[in-house]
Amino acid sequence: MPQPPAGTQVVQRVGLLLREVTSARGDGVRLSDLVASTGLTKPTVHRLLNSLAAEGLLDQDEGSGRWFLGAEMYVMGSAAASRFPIEEIAHPSLVRLAASTGESAFLSMRRRDETICLLREEGSFPIRSFVLAEGTRFPLGIGSAGLAILAHLDEAEQEEHLARLDLSGNRHGVNQTLAGIRKTIAAAQEVGYVVNPGRIVEGSWGMAAAIFDRANRPMWALTLTGIESRFKPDRQKELGRALLVEAHRVSRRLANQGE
């Protein structure tokens, strides 16, 4: 087997740590949690964290010892945003969805085998679901956004993703099964949007519609989340139509960019 290029392992480990800190939803993360979640040794994690802090990519709170994203990450993110203007384009749709439905609205993007939540807009309904937040990652097939994207891939690619999906140990909720995921995908292909019935957290429902890039690939999704009583069958069609209208609007704006 050919040896990987020098430094590849370090880059992979740095990327892994940055993703784990990002997924902490702004609450920070302890050294011990990073060791447990990454499988790296404590000395390795400690060394990498301090190196990232020296570059301004991470910060450590002196009181709690928790690690947070640093100022340099904000600078990099701002620079990257100019190349990927999806947040600016999609934000008005999130505002309209939250205002018209009262539910919390989200924008997520596909990143290889995952979806990452980018934006959240709170609705007016006082009881909310907290399954999603900026930086939350789920495998494709877990969560409404990933299901909506997966439903618009061809069957072979769907099966490739599902074959890699690890549902062991209830790590993504107690109601997750491949049969249930396939059933949700099939239903979404009929109506154009996903209804995800509380599979991650009991009683927390979600619905989503995919957004397509200029090559007509499903790369993002708009999601509405809330409690089960707000997603009864007679309301699902109303919410689904709203999601499809806004997803189509964002897809059209992306397609027209640069013309």
C-alpha cells in the first residue's frame, strides 16, 4: 500500500477536532470529551488544541477549561461566505417560513456524507425543538434535511449512503431503522418534501425540502421543526407547500447567479 503524504494524518486530526468543537453549538467542549469522541490519545489532543490556539483557530476559557472556536475561524468563515452566498440568498426564505408557520426554520448544507446546519430562524410558537442548531451535523438519512437531500439522489447513490449509515447503539435516536428511512424517502419522492416523525428525539418532528445547485444537484435543504401536535396530517400539506415554494425560490436564485 502506498504511504499517505507527510502531514496528511495531522491535517485529518486537526479537521476532526475543529468539527467536534464546531458541533458543540457554542457551549464549548472539554478536553476529555474530545478524547472520547475522536478516539485520539489525550497527549495528542492536548498538543493539537494548543497548537490551534496559538494560531487563533481555537480559544480556551480559563474558568471552565472548555474549548471554543477562535477569532481566526470567524475571519476564515467570513471569507468563505463570499464564495458560497447561500446564507444570504436563503435567509429571507427562513424569515418568511418562521413568520408564516410559527415554527423554527433552518438551512442545512450537504457536506459529503453529512448535513450541517448553517442558519436558524426562530418561530413565534413558544415551545421549540432543540434538535437542530447552527453547526449540528447528521449523516445523510438522519434528520429531515439529510432525508430530503437523499430522496433526490439516484437509487444507487442512496443505497451507497444507506449501506454506510451506522444505526447501532441508538446513536441517532431510538426510532431509527433502515426500513423507516426508506419509507420516508419513498413518501418524499411522491410529494416533494420530507416528513420526519420524531425519530431523533421523541415528539420532536421535522419537515424539509431540498435546494438544488446550478447543476440540479440537491446540496441544501430548508427545514421546519416543532412538537408533534403542530405537525398533524392536515397541517403537513400546508407546511410542505410552504417549504417547496421557498426551496424553489432559493434554487432559482442560485441558478440565476452570474447570468
